[in-house]
Amino acid sequence: MGRGRTEGRSARQAVMRRGPLTRVMGEHPIGSAFVTPYVVFLAAVFAYPLGFAVYMSFHDYFFAAPGAIVDRPFVGFDNYVAVLSDPAVRRAFVNVLIFLVINVPLTVILSLGLANALNAAIRWRTFFRVSYYVPYVTASVAVVGVWLFLFNSNGLVNSILGPLAPDPSWLVNSKLAMPTVAIYVTWKQLGFFILLYLAALQNVSKDLYEAASMDGAGRWKSFLNVTVPGVRPATTLVVLLATVTGANLFTEPYLLTGGGGPDGASASPVLIMYQRGIEQGNPDVGSAIGVLLVIGVLLLALIERRFVGREED
């Protein structure tokens, strides 16, 4: 008992002897100092805009001249009612769900398969790795021009397909516009996710493959029983990143389909938010769309994380 009281008294005295810097910055002030700029960046670029968007969504908010004092009354959930009763907004959320259903599984399957192939000792391995990464770092405007050439009515793809080509063509077809955009985004971002899987594959022990080979497992069984479980944490990251980036889809339908056409078949919530908030001057309605999108993405990411986490356990 005496020893316990002595240790407790020593701990309290040590806490009291801490300087003000240690009490504020913690036991490792240098680490806290390095983290602080990023925390400020997150607060300025993400937290404050999100909080301001929530504020706008509950008010009759509109743009005014700098310095002008205007009344922006509280309107409760009126903006959310207007958003949810808008057929274009509802269709945009359905469109992005279709996009994610196509894009996320395709991204995981292709990036993992290609990363596994590029991790093997093959000729021109560096060349192929760079080739897959080039579209990711290329400006979207330049790459979109190539895809417009390929998939327009008189493009190369329709010329190859001949009578099998869809009519109307890919990007002006209400049923094919969003799947075409999803395939384009998958192809363009594939290099980044391949790099994530290549990094994860370096942590998979070679002994596991040797043990599987000794048990008579071929390449396919080794891939399913060793590679896939070994990179499961990377798969969780890939799924979450693909979901978040896909839900923020804007540039691709804006450029490929002329602003979400045909008739809103490829419009995304972010595109509608831009049209309502910026082009039409209704930032309160645009903010409500953004808040609903954030909530939807968080719920979807939580479901995905729990599902994949259960698989990891």
C-alpha cells in the first residue's frame, strides 16, 4: 500500500512539473508540431466549408455584393424538401449508385489482377507499370478528347462493332451513358490503385506461396488463398477511396456527356449541386444536396468498412 501511494504521488508530481508547452502539445511536442499544419489545413479546407454548407442549407441563402447586409432567414428543412422532391436530384443519386456498382468492383478486380501480374518477374515490367499509371496523371481534358473520338457515333469503337454498335451511340444513350462514364473512370484511375496493391503485395510473405505450392496449389488457388487475404487491408482502402472519389463524380460527365446528358442520364449529385448552386444562383439548395451526399457517402463507407472488417476478422 505504501509503495502504491508513493508511485501515485510521484506520478502526480510529474504531471505538475510539466511545463505549459508539454501540457498543451502532449508528451511529444515535436510530433504535434508536425501534425498541426495538416490539422489547420483540414479545418480550413474541409471542416469550415462543410459547417458553412450546413448553415446555408438551413437558411434562405443567396449571393450578395461584398459588404452588403442582407437578411437570410432560417427556413428549417425547406431546402431539403425541395431537393428531395426534385426528380433531377433523385435521378442523380440513382445515377451515382449505378456508377459505384460498376466502378468499385471493377476497380478492385482489375487493379488487383493487374498488380499481381505486374508483381511477377516479367519482361518490360517497368514499362507496363508506367503505362498503366500515365492515364491517371494525364489531364482529364486531353484524355476525354480521346474517348470522345473513340465512342462518338462515328468513332473507332462503333466502326469496329459495325451493325452491333448501339443506336443511339454510347454517350448519347440514356442506358449506356453512365456505364460508359464508369468504365472511363475505372480505366483512368486504375494506375493509382495498382500502385496501392503493388505496395501491399510486397508485404505478403513468399513462404506462404511456397507452402501453398508444396500443398499442391496452382497459381489460381494460390491467388485466392494467399494473395487475396494477404492484401485485404489494401482492398479495404481501395474500396473506400473508390467509393469516395466516385461519389464526387463531376469532371467526367461534365466533359463526356455535355453536362449530364442525355436528359440527366449521366448527371451526378455534384454536377447537379454545381448547376443549382452556381449556375442558377441557389447556393442554399446546392448546399442541401452536398450535405445529403456527405451523409450518404459516410453511411455507405461505414457499411463497406464493417463488411470488409468482418472479413478481416
